[in-house]
Amino acid sequence: MRRAHRRTARRIRRVTAAPAAPRVISDGIEVTDDAVWTWVQIPDGATELMEDNELTAATLSSAAALSTHLPPGADWHIKVLWSRHSSDAYRAVWDATPGVRAPGADYYIELGAHRIDRNSEAGYYRRRVVLLGVRWPTEDDESSVERGRRAAARHLRTEAAAYRAAHARLAMVRPVVDRWFRQIEASVLRARVAPAGLIAWAFAREMRRGTDLVMPDESLLSGARLVALMDGEVDPTQDSGYVVVTDTKTGRRRYVSVLVPAINGFPPDELEIPGGEWLAVLSDLPGVEASVRGVNHGRAGSMTILREARKWSRSQAKEATEAGAFVPEEVDEAQDALAEREREVRRRVDVLTTTHARWVVEADSPGELVDAVETVQKRYTGVVALELVPNIQDLLWLELLPGDQVRVPEFAQLQPMRTLAGSWFHAGSSVGDSTGSYIAGNLGTSPGPVLLHLVSRTDADRRLPTSVSFTGRSGSGKSTSLELVSLSALAEGAWELIVDPKGDLGGIVEVADQVLGVPVQVVDVIDAASSGIMDPMRFAPSADEARTLTLDALLGVLSTEDRRHSETVLEAAIDRVLRQDRTRWSSPAVMGELVAAAGDTPDARLARRLGETLSLRSRQAGIRAVLGGPIPGAPPMMIGRGLVYMSLAGLDMPRHGADPQRWTVAERCAITTFRLALSYALLQSRHIREIPKVVALTELHLITGYPEGKSLIEWLARVGRALKTYLLLDSQSAQDLAQITALIEQLVMSFAFEATGKAEQDAQAVLLHRPNPGPRLRAAQAALGPGQCVVRDRYNRLGLISFDRLTEWIATTLSTDAGEDSETVLGFDTGPDDPVPETDDVAEQVSAETEQP
């Protein structure tokens, strides 16, 4: 669709009056001598991985919100600024988070704070601040007489009187402004009242560019406090193409140029939606900021403008016809576009807005500034034609100040509101939580630290499910990332069970011990030293639970033939043991009762045969930890805060199809041990409800390929929220997890690592709650590097992140890759007297070649 060309006014009046100076700044409100401005902060969106249809819907909803909440006829001002992410802010997040912490949590927090500072100093982490200000309409705004009277009175009254008048105006507008704040916060813009310190910072940084200003934390700023904060000087005389901003306190100088769109700088074709993200491009240009002033013409004002424009275009067409000339094509296109605009406004689809866009470029020297300006202009080629206009840089710079006004109006653009909304001044790739541990860096247009508060129990999060998925091909970094998430939960005082079928996550034990100082228990189910440690008779807190779990374990290792008619016999033996003293409870004691069954009745003979079978079966390595005799002095399964690392390496997990009747003895033992591990986790969840609990299950593709494995995962996912238990699921097969319908509903977050096959990408998309992936998501899934992933957070936002392993030692310790071969790993077992084969010339040559660097 074509947009009508903007007609500039015949007479342009530039404003050279003194800059507006704030008298009082309160939360959300700035009062100058001649105006009251309200300010809200627009949080970053998560638009980067949206597909075209999603972007279109989001653009239209944002346009509707702007049309509704920007008062018709009132000036508005959008400032897009960059600041640094602060390690102090990260520490403050932890200080404000209640709960029990791990003994070494402070050290862990400092590791994250250090990484945030390092990445911020290197320019990788930049915090985007988007402020939206509205010159609040007051009763005297339309009265030129009243405005003149106020201007004259300002010159006569004292400074004290001016401050008193400002405070009075603040109190007068506060009630109605508060209602507006509530309305715009509830809109799709999710705007928040801008703190007074943030408004003051946005003003002060224009005066003191280049200085890392500390944002004030006061809720009311005025008088000497404001004057001291804005202690800077601006010199527009050194060159016509820039101004020089000097921080009076530090002497730091910055050279600043303000670029504007050419008279018809925006393409004659209307910026399409999606695709018109002319402000989101700022993320590709470090240090470049934006300032956009404008006015919302509202429905009535838009209709007036459109009717005048249509009248003008008809006049042009008539003049051409009367002169015997062809009607210019542009005039025909303008008439069609204006008619369509009028229909949209009449149907309340959109309104018009006049925008005055400015791009702010700064550098340490004039030469660097020239290069920076050229870079910005080239980057916007084909998007917006940008100009550096000489001799008005001081006026353009004044427009940047919050509370000031449009001073150079000739570069205005008349656009639909959706063009402003489609510019995505609030766009980005924001994901993660506002509190919690630093776990990753954002790879998108909101570059910064990603926080995760996995065990959050706020009122809003309490109602959310508690399962998290990690999927991707082998070597993509999902298991290491699961370990990092596990550490974040342990730092918050959680009890955690990690079930590791491959046994390659053992590094988490050392890191949890040395970094967090939490209690750690290692259970290697194949190791003879773990015999009997998982005996349900030992860890079950009650007789009823011990009875159920022991019966399941004993039946689980038996064949289908052995299980026939054996439940009653086994239950009777278990009951006899449970009637004894608690210290004598054990699965071997149950087997002893079976073997000692007296008499020649069928049940007695069956009991003795079962007892002998189970005693023999208990010697299998895969079930020894459950049914084996306990090692004297061995500790029971850990209860309370800390980490239980359970290695299932060596277990022969089922490979013979989904039918349990076809499983071998070793496979039945392995699945029984795995089931008991989950039962132990469930008992912890039921009996220690107060503390947060995390169960991490890795390599799930080993068990989700058959019905029993899927049902186990589905069952745990369903009960997790009620039991305050968070379930971390790691699998190379997203397809298996995506087929568990109940699990999809229970996922609160999903981390999708590299996947190149269409089937796996489709399954990951289901886990990401994007069941119909488009080209943007597919491209992201295939282009991920190790440790990088697409994440869906608890707010259903998608973004690209890269997990941060904090230190080289942690990265090495948590690595699941096999180490490099060397003689220190395993040399040849040859003694000094062992014969050594003689080498021929070829062997000597090969040896010599391999020894060369």
C-alpha cells in the first residue's frame, strides 16, 4: 500500500528559546516552568523470533494501545537509551529475595556479578531503556493568553516561588495521572511508572555524556539536587556538524551529532508490517540512540488531515486535466492511499501521528564521530534516508532533553500509528526472570544477562507448572546447561536429585561441594559400596510406603511367569518383617522370611522358590542398590537440603522393545532401580514440602521410547507443582517428549538446543509452545552453537541465549566430553623386564614424524 507524500509547511518556524529545565521530578512526573510531563518505561518485548503473522498482530495491538493512551493533540516523546548492566543491581536482586541460601551462595553470586561486569565492560551487555513521555494536557494549554501570562510571571517570581508553583502543579495533576498510569500498565505495552531517578538520569546523561552516572534512588528530586546532577556544558560553536558535551565535574568531552530523516526520508512505500523495525536496528549499532517526538492526531484530527489532503490531491488532478496533461501517477496513488486511510480511521483501525525522529551518534573525537555517522547512514540504507544537517545541531540536541519541545519541525513525517508501533521501539528478545541466578547471556536485540529463578514461589509463579525440558542433539550443551540450572537451584537452598544414566555428569558433585558448600551424596548404583542404600525398607518414612515400594521392587525383578500368584505370598512376607523392630527392616529380611517358610503347602513351596530366586536376583549389579544387603555403617539416602547424585552408568536399560515380557533379567533390574530412584524423589517431595525440590532426569531418550518410561515422566510432571518439586528433563529426542501430551501442558520453560532435522525441529517447537514453526524459528534452531539455545520462559516469550559457565574451572569440571588421551590417563602396563618388540625403519620414521611439533 502506498502512503501519501508528506507536504511540508510553506513557512517553517524554528524554536530557539531557552531549554526547558525541570523544577521537580517525581515518580512518573516531570514538572517544568511551562509544562507537566508524565513518563513511563516500556519494557523490552520479545519479538525477534516472532513469525510474520505474529508480528502483524503484535504491531496492530501496539498501535491500538498507543492510539488509545496517547491523548489526542498532546505532544509525546520516546527516548531509546543505552546504559550498562550493573553487578550491584544483580546483588540487590539477591538481597531482596527471601529464602534460605546455600553456605557458599555469596561466592556463587559474586561469580555471576563478576561475569556481568566483564561482559558489560567489553560491550557485550547493554541495557536498553525506553521512556515514553506525554506532555500532560492542562486546562490552560489551549489558551495563548494564559501561556503568555505564565511566561511573564516566571521572569518576576523568585526561584523559591517557582519551586512552590511546580510542587503545586505536581499535586494537582497527580490523581488523574495515576489513573492513566494504571491504564497504560494494563495495556499490551506493559508500561511501568518511570522512577524519578530514571527520569533525572535520562536528562542528566544528555548534559554529561560519557560519564557513567549513578541513577538516583530518590522518589522526589528538586532544587540543588537536580542542579548538581545536571552539571554539564554544551558547546555548538566548534563545528557546524556536532555539539561538544562536557561533564563539568570530570572534564570528559563527547562529540555528538543528531541525524534526521530526509524531507521524504522514509520510503514512499508505507513501511510494511512486519519489516518496518527502523528503531530496532539500533541494537546493531552500539552507542547509537534515538529520540522521537510527535503528536497523536486522534480520530477527529486524522479525519481533518486526510480530508484536506484528499482535497489537495483532487485539486492537483483537476489542474493537470484542465492543462491537458496526464495526471501524475503519484497523485493517483496518493488518492487511493488517502481513501484507504480514511476508511481505516473511520472504522477505528488506525489513526495518524506526526513523528520527528532523531538518531543520536556520539564519539570521543571528531574523526571517530565522522566514521560513526557514516556507519549509521550505511546501516539504514534502504530503510530510512538519514541526513546530517549542519548549523542546527544545537537545536536538535535540545530536542533530546526530556520536557523540551520540537525545535526543528521541517523533517516531520506524517504516518499511520502502526508505522510507529511497527518500528519496535519496544522490541527485543527479552527472556528470563527479573530475579534469580545469572545463568546466560542474551544473544538477541536485548543483549544482557539472563536471570533464572527456577524455584520461585511468588503468588503468580505458584500457579504455574514446574517441569522444564532440555532437548537437542548430542554435544549441543544441554546436559551442561542442566547442571548450571541445577546449581542455581542449589544456591537457593533446594534439595536436588540428579539421575544420570550415563554417569558423565559427576562434575556437578565437585562444583556443588567446592562452590556452594552444600551436602553431597553420591550413589553409584553399580558400585558394591552402594548395596542396599536404595532399599525402600530403609528410606521409606512409614510402614505403608515401605510395604508398597518393596512389593513393587520385588515384583519388578521377577519374570511374568514368576509374578503369577506371587503377590499374596510376597505381601505376607513383607508384613511379617514390618511387624518387627524398625532396625530390622530390609529387603533381604523379606527374602529371608520367604526362604524360611515352613510346611509343604503350595504357598510355602512358592515362598521358598521366590525367596531363592530373589536372593539370587539381588546379586545382580543392576538391582544391588535396591535389594542387596546393606553395607555396615553406610549412610541412608539423604534427607534435607543438598545434592544427591545418582549414577546409573552400567545399568542395562531396556533395548528389547516396549514389551516388558521380552526384557532380560538385567533390563528388568535396571528399570526397577530407575523406578525406585523416582519413588525416592517423590517421597522427598511429599514429606519435605516446605523446601524447594528439584529432580533432574538426564538422557531420557533411554526410557521414553516405551510406554512405561513415558508414563513415569507424565506422572512426575503432573504431581510436581502440588509437591513444590521442579522437574528437569534432558533428552536427545524431542519427539519422544512431544508425544507425552500431559507433559506439554506441564512445561513452564523449555530450552531447545541445536536441531537440524525437520522432525526434531517440529517436536522442539511443540515443547516451545509454537506448534507451527516458521522460517525464523527453524533458522534459529539450526544455527545454534554449543551452549546456545532457544528458550521459552515462564512468560511464554522466546529468545536466544548462551549459557555462561562462569569460570574456566567450572566449565572444565562440568564438561561431559571425554578428556584427551595421554600416558597419564592409562599407560602401557609393561615392566622393565617385559620384552619390547624391535622396530624396523618404517616404524622409526613414523615415530620421528609424530614427535615433530
